[in-house]
Amino acid sequence: MIRLHKKTASYSAPWATGLGALGYAQALYDRVFPEASRPRDRLGAHVHQHLWTRIVNRELLPGARFYEADIAAQTGVSRVPVREAVARLSDDGLLVRVGRGIQVRRFEAADVTALYNFRSVLESHAATIAVATLKEDVIAAALDRQHALDSQLAAPNPTYVVDYLVADLDLHGMIVGACGNQYLSDALHRLRGLLSLFQTDGMLREEDVRGSVTEHVHILKALAAHDGPGSAEAVRLHITNTRDRLIRALSSRSTGHRRPGKTAHAPVPVAEPAEGTKPTGRLHRASPLAGGRPPPQIAAHRE
């Protein structure tokens, strides 16, 4: 449940449980942000992941405002790595500067439409090229993974949505990587950071996830048949359907109504430093990178 206080918004979400919980967070982050797209500084990279995880977990909602000092105090670092992390996330379109504060970017249905239409053009083109380069055993392994996800949906566990998200990112990454076009690959990697705002929040119902898995299977079967036009059309249809699911979710949220159907949302867990950590130019010993204890939620200021 997300809690909103009068002058500040402190957000908490039900966390996925299990020994592998933090591993899932790392797996998603690694796929959304390749090494080259992260801050070079180790502390900046840590803050970058910390903020991204809070945003996709919807602990920092669209429109929520916070300050560099808040993040520096919570993560136990100085403002320099915080500034670098915020600059990277701003470049990716996830954050915007508002006065002296920082705001999580708001997205309307028109933004989702434009982003996913652009993604559809790029990825459908990548699919037409990938049919000639993808090996049969790679496609077969990807098909087995999708069938396993479909079986898992029959008896979902607390982390099955994240299993789906990881498999989804791997599938699309496989197609883009196989096209051999570095410019196209770079464009989609940059777009992926922005799309990550929706990755854990758009598939709100089990039927949405199931529909997406079915679409993945159609894409893979077209690739296995070396059907370039069919692969491109399957990718285009899948991305269009994903776009429409997201727009419905945004519409339901803006009107305050929950969409019917069983929720499939599973937030991405994150470790945080201990309460009372003091911002320094290096890692505080209570920082998560130094094995510290988690602190209370960050306060996000809302207009």
C-alpha cells in the first residue's frame, strides 16, 4: 500500500520475498542499464540504481519531488555522486529538474503512444534482420523459457512477474543483439531506460502477462521459420498490444479505478543504508555497499 502524508509523500510498496529477491533487482537493472550507460563512479552507480529501483517500485511516484540532500543523507554519500546519478537519469528522461528540486517525470497516454510507436519501428526492423542470424538452439531455448513462464502462471509465486520481466528483456535484447546494427542497438538501449518506468507497473493483471507470453511465442515461432515479414509483424503487434495495456493502466490510475482482474504486480526490492547515516564523500560504513542496515523510507516532497 502506498502511503501519502500531508506535507511529504513517503511511499512504501509490498516487497517480493525470498532469498533471491535482491538478485532479481540486480538482474533487471543489469538488463535495463548496460555498464556503459551507468555513472562511472562507483558511488554514483550505486545511487543511480537506488533511485531507479525506487521509481520503478513506485515508491517515488510520477510528479514526486525530492532533493539531492535527501538522497545523499539516505545513501550515505556526498552530493557529487548523487548529482551524477540524477544527471544520468535525467538524460534518460526519468527525472526532471524543477527549481532546486528533482521531480519524477510524469507521462501521459500520448507519451506512451509516441514511445512505443518509435520502439515498434526499431524492433520490427531488427526482427527482419535477426531471422538470418539467430541460431535454432538459441530460439528453441527462448521458446522453452516462454513455455515455462506460461506454466508458472497457473500457480504464480511472489516473484513470477519479475521472472517474466527478466525473460521479456532477454528476448527483446536477443533480437536486437542479433541484428548486428550498433546504432539501432544503442538507440534501443537508451529507450529501454525510459521504458523501465512502465516495465514493472504496466502489466497489472495476470491476463496481461499471459497475453504477452503468448505474443512472445508467436514472435519466436516466426523467427524459427525464418519468416522475416512475419517476425516483424509479430513484434509490431506485441509492442502495440503492450502499449495499449499500459495506456489502459494509466487511464485507470488517473481516474482512481482499479482495472478488473487479478493483480500481477511485483515490486523490485532494494537494499538501503541505515537510519542516521551522514553524507560523506565516501561510502559510510552503514551504506548497503558496506553491509549496513536498511533505513526508513525516503521522504518525497510533492507540490
